[in-house]
Amino acid sequence: MDLATGAMGSLLPKLVELLKDEYKLKESVKEGVKSLEKEMKSMQAALRKVAEVPHDQLEEQVKLWAGEVRELSFDMEDTVDKFLVRVDEESESSTKSNKLKQLMKKMAGLFTKGKARHEIADAIKDINKQVQEVADRRARYNVDNIVARPEVVTLDPRLRALYMEVTDLVGISGKRDQELMNLLSGGDDMSKTTLKIVSVVGFGGLGKTTLVKTVYDKIKEDFHCRAFVSVGRNGTAKKVLVDILLALKIYESHFTIFNETQLIDEVRERLKNKRYLIVIDDIWDEKLWTVINWAFSKGNNFGSRLITTTRIVSVSKLCCSSANDEVYQMEPLSDDDSKMLFHKRIFSQESGCPREFEEVSRDILKKCGGVPLAIITIASILASDKKINSLDEWKVLLESIGRGLTKDHSVEEMLRILSFSYYDLPSHLRTCLLYLSMFPEDHKIMKAQLIWMWIAERFIQCEDAQSSLYEIGQNYFNELVNRSLIQPVYSSDDGLANACRVHDSVLDLICSLSVEEKFVTIVNGSCDTMSCQGIIRRLSIQNVRKEEDQTRPLRPESIAQVRSIATFASPAIDLLPSLSNFAVLRVLHLDGYIGSLGYHLNPGELGSLLHLRYLHLCGTGFDKLLEEIGKLQFLQVLDLPEHTRLPSTVIKLTRLMYLRIGRGSWNYDPPDGIGNLTSLEVLGRISVSSVSIVKELGNMVKLRELKISFDDLWLDLEEAFVESLGKMPKIQRVEIVAGDEDSSTPSMNLLGERWVPPGCLQEFAMFDDALFDTLPTWIRRNPSHLSRLFKLDISLYEVRQEDLDNLGRLPALGVLELSCSYARKRMLHIGGDGFRCLTSFYLYFGVDGNIVFQPGAMPKAEHVDVTAHWAVVKEEASGNNGADWFDPGIGMGNLPSLRKVKVRVDSHKMTVGEAKQAKAALENALRAHPNRPLFCVEFRWSIKEGAHDDDLC
């Protein structure tokens, strides 16, 4: 499916499918199908040509023609799909041939809308007639059938540094953020002790959120409690108040049933006698602020600070109604800062803008008006290999921008600038980007979830047999990030981009385009896109309030052709009629109905969704799958809540590629026959106690990700697991949980000795009590073989110096979490030879062990979490010519990229005085680090209150 060409991409292969002998079509009918296929290819080429022109530059009759062709393609695909599904159902019968002939007569009438049943030949003729009528309205276009081989797209390596630079630049290298901090801290003595509100105001794209987040991160440690919450255009006071409580790490289940008054009282009580810092980002509604403002007592005399951001001046003034409060007006970037941001995105840091580009660069920046978002989006277009060195391409872009933002900072001009980045995308990426309008404002969109939805929608076509659909989807995601159209959200665990958000201005653009193209129908309480309900193809129900959702039920005639449903608000389910009304539904994503969904949704209805490819119920509390799930023969993704018991018929879902049950694990074995699911690429987390089930996993040769749990592990079970794991040549991520409170610590030595992981392995983790006695053989023998292993989380009974040396030779290792019961050598060293890519390092010693970072060690390590046995340090120092053992010999100063440190000090056998001196020495060493890292020093043996310096800890 493609925004530009409707359902052409998936329809054309299905027309070819109809020509197969198994459908026993007459030769005259086959000729009609061939003619239809040829004509639709021609129209597909015409639509692609139309799509290259910005929508506002098309003649009205061209828009109408393109829309008519796309709608026709959707109708045709729905009809063909119904035919193929029913044939597939009948093929299971022993009387397949006779019933198939009868069925084909019945299905003939489906090939043309609103007609009585005809023979299939008449149906094909009728379709050709409709196509011809549409085709006659436009001249024929030649079709270019050459398809370029897809290239692997990685994230732009400058991008993460860019986002850090944008943060600095939006603050103008300390000027702007210092101005804001001065407002927060300045004033007379009274203002320093009373609650002060600062409201940052400016239009979209100026970087209000980036600036405030930078300041928040700098000063938050000076406050007892802090919270950063987003509101958005459709935010409610109740949601904001609940989010504040959650951010304060306060959650009680009854908060969800509290009204606004009760929540205000709760927030006031929690903040009473506290010095707090709270940011409320992106307020649009004056009434909303009037309500939540009551949660903050003006009698707070502890110097608390409240920061708001908004695009609306009147809201900003309302926030700052007290004489102590201040408004901070965000202004566009200066010419110099705009140029710095623009050039950093296009050129490398080492080289500046070539002289011949300076004039056109200056003119482009003038039209961007100092708006960071506009500068980044335009720069991302020019940063491509095709355009970066082409002066003509730059000039063409300059001419196309128009007057830009130089005279009027209007939303329309912002969208106009953003639209150039949109129209610069290839057709398939435009479709994927517009699909993001299915998600609410400020929603954190998980990357894997988004890609699987794209796959179910047929947005991703696999031209290269060596690449999976998911891997191509990752390329799509990375390309959208590289073009600055989506903002990556990095995981705190491994630093990888595992999610994204869409900037408000970009969301405005894609929502307006989606509505105009009838691509997505959005219901969000404002009824913006429901005012003229026609045929709905995709339905997104967002933030619908209880008092609004019952006033506009969906009409059955408008939803008969819905392909995707995504819901994000609890009352929204009441808008949906019975699922049996959605005859051609491909994607069903239900979210946010914990505790209430089961009342509204009849589990038996799921079996009627014969075209369904994607089913997401995770987080809904709905755990009542019935045997009817086995009827969903086209299902590719099944994402379910915790504790959902899979029916035995799940083994019939042979097209299933993704199967996951909640964040926890199944507490029972999957059904026998699970090995039939040979198309699975992701499986997790399954709890297994049966050798036969473990052996069946070996049939899943396409598996890329496996999360498995063993409550009790014995030799036969481990042998079967190692054998099955060895049959998975594409495995990239393995997560193993083994052991429980009632079982002994399970050793996974067979896995460490016999398994030979493929070179594509990226992550390996073991949790709970699972451990290896020694470092696995597959790491010791040839670390370079694991050239893509990025994350390793294992437990060892014993660690040796050579083990650390071997781990350091893993060429791509970025995250290492290592727990050790015992260290062969009590003082281990990490030198400058290994761990060249490591960014996060965790090392835990159970008994006497210590680590020393030597000069040159871990040049990219930003996060370090280690255990220090100070008795070992003391002994080493005493044997080293009487060196001062209070000088922390672990060498944190040798880690040049350090940002965050945690040291767990084992102070056993130390006196209270020695412990205090050791703590002070370690903290002083960390404070002296040039990066000024955040740090935490934690003692495993506490110092009793009133203890003397000579007392033991």
C-alpha cells in the first residue's frame, strides 16, 4: 500500500495470483485479468508522477482523478481478498474441487460493487469497464519497471551529536539557558524563598521544550522533588495531575477514579513542605491552566519553581499572574547560531561550508527565519549524498521555499517549509510518515511496534531476498530519523533508538495531509476529521472524553471498508460497533483499556476478522482468547497482555511472524505443535518445562529474537535448548531467565561450551540466577567472530584477567553487564587495548574483587557502575611501597567520556573513620573529573548513627 498509488502495490500481485491454474479460470477470463493488470500498472505509474507534485500545486481535476483511482484500487483489493480468503477456507475441505467451483460463482458478484451475482467473467469485464472509464480522463503514462536494489540505511552517526549540539545551540552556548536560569533564581530575597512561575512562550519549532529540558536537567538536583510532564493540544487537567504524581514516583490505583478536585488535593498534600521543580510543557488551553494551577500552593516558602511552555501569549500571561512570576519570550536564533546549526547538519565538524555555497546558504537561512526546526529540516534535505555537493540543487530548493518565515511566523509557513522535506521523500517513505498521524500528540511510538504495523499494512515490500521485511522497516525508520522528520528516543539501557516522537509541527503537517488525502480519520474529541464522514480507511481514536464520545457514533456505512483501527483512550471503545462490522480489517491496535475492555469486546468476534494481520491487545487487560483465533490465517503479529492463555488453535497461524505475551512470561508451556509456527521472527517470553516443546523451537529457523524462561533447568532440557538454538541461523537477540526461589542456581555451562552463535548475534542476556561457571567458549575462542554483538549481560561464577581481555576484544560491544561471584585475581585491570566501542559498563563482584581503569581504557564509556571492595584496595596499596590507600585506585580519571557513575563500596573490615575518608577521596576524585559526571557512592555496610571513627562498619 502506498499513499500515492493506493492499494496498487499489493493489488497487482493478487491479480497475478488469480491467473494460477488452481483457480481454474477460463482463458477469456484470464485475458481479462491480464488486461486489467496491464491497465492498473499504467495507472500506478501515472499516480507516482502525480505524487511528485506538491498537493497544493495540482489542478483540481487531477486531484479528483488520482483520488478516484486510489479508491478504485482499495475496492478491488478488498474484493479480491474476500475471494482468496473464501477459497482458502474451502481448500481445507475434502471436497475442495467441487466446492471451489460453486464458491467462484458466489464470489463473482464481489468483483463489482452493488451488482447482483454474476459469473466471474462478467465481473472481470465490469471491472475493466470501470477502469477504462477512469483511464479515459487522463492520458496514459509509461511505466518504469526498474526497481533499485534497497540499500542498508544506518542512523546518521552525526545525529546523536547533533541533538546534543541543538540543545547547546538553542541555549546559544549558555546564553539563553543562563537567561532562563537567572529568571528562575533572580529577584529579591522574598522571591528566592517563595513559589515562582516562569512561562516560556514562542511559536512551534523555536525549541522551547529543548531549552526548558536543558535547564531542568541542570538544576533539578537542587530540589527535593521534580517532575517534567507534557500536556499537548488535547490534554486534560486530570491527565496532567496524574502525570505529575507519576513523575514524583507516587502511584496508587485509585488515582484513576479520582476527580480533578481530589487529584488537586493529592498533589498539594504531596508537595507540602517540599522544595519542588515542576515543568508543565506545551499548554494550549487557558481553562486547563486555571484548574491545575490550584495544585500549587502560593504559600510555599521553600523556593519552589514552576516552569510552563506554551505557544499562546495569553496562556503565558495567565500562568504568570503574580508579581513574582515572569514571562520568557523565545526569539529565533541569531544569524551566527542559525549558520552554525545549518552547517553542522550538512557538513562534518572538521570542514565548514564551501565558499561557493556561502551566498545561497545565507539566503536559505534568511528564509528559515532562525527557527531551529525549519533549519534542521531544510538542512536534512541538503545533507543527502545527491545534494550535498550540488550548487544547482541548493538553488532549486531556495527558489521553491518562497518567502518562508522572514515576514510572518505563521503556522502555514512553518508547514510549508516542512512540506519540502515531506515531498523530498520517496513515495514509500511518505506513506510510512503519514501513518504516524495514527498516534496522539506527544505519544512515545515504539519502533518495533510501528514497523510491524507498517508490515501489516503492506507499506513495506521486500525486493531483496536477503533482507527481511522487518530489516527493511528498520531502514525506513532510520531514514525518517536521518531526515529529522521524527525525533529518536534513546533507551536508557543501551543508548539505542528504540522509539520516536513526532514534533508538533510535523504532526500538524502529516495530520493535515492525511485528512486531505482521506488517508487517516482522526477522532480526538474535537471532531475535526469527523465533520464530513465518508468512507473511512483508517481510524484513530485519541483522547476522547467520556462526555464527548457518545455524541457521534460511527455510522456502519462509513466503516465497512476500514483497514486499520488504533485506539488510545479508555472511553473510545464505546464509539466502536461490533468487530464483525469490520469485514476487511487488517490492523487492530487497542490500547488503554485496562480493566474495562473485556466488558465491551466479545472475544468470539475476533474470529470473524479473517483479513487481520496485526492484533495488539497488550496492556488492555483483555486475556480471553478463544479457539476462534485459529481462523485468522493471515495473522502476522499477535501482541497480548500478561497471563493470556494461548488456545491450541494458535498453532494454525502459520503466517505468524511476531508472538509476544506481555512484559512478563507465560506461566505454562505453549501448546503442543508450537513448532508449526515456522514463520516466527520474534517469540517472547515463553516459559518452558517440556523437552518436546524446546525441541520444537528448533523448527523456527527464521527466529531473530527469543525470550525464554526456565523455572527449573535440568540436563536434558538444556541439551535440547542448545540443540534448538543451534538451528537458528538468524538469531540476533537471546534473553534467558532461569531459576526461582525454590530451585538451586542453574548453571548454563552446556550453552557456554557447545553453542556456536551466528555472526549476526547482537544481544545476549541472562537474568535471575542463571550463570556460567566461566566465560563461554564462544567468546574465549574467537571474539572477532561476534562482530555485531552490541549488548552482553551475563553472570559468571569466576572471572579472570584473561576473561576481561577477551571481552575487550569484542569489536562492537557497546553495553556490558557482568556479575561475578568470585574473582581469581583480586585486582583486575582494564587497559587501553580493548573495549573501544563500550559506552555502558556494569561490573558486580560478590566476593573480594576490584577493578582498575588504566590510562586509555574505555575511551567511549559514558555510564559506569562498579563494585569496589575497599579492603582489597587497602591491601594493594599497603603492598605498593606504602601508597596512600585512600587515593581511590580504580582510575575513574582515566575514562575521558564519563557522564554518570555509580560505585558500590564494600566497606567490610573498615573502620568508620576509614570509610568516611575513602568516601571523601572517591567523591573528590569524581568531582575533579573534567566532565563533572553525575555520581553516586553507595556503601554496602552502613555506618551506625553515633559510631566512633575506630568502630567497624
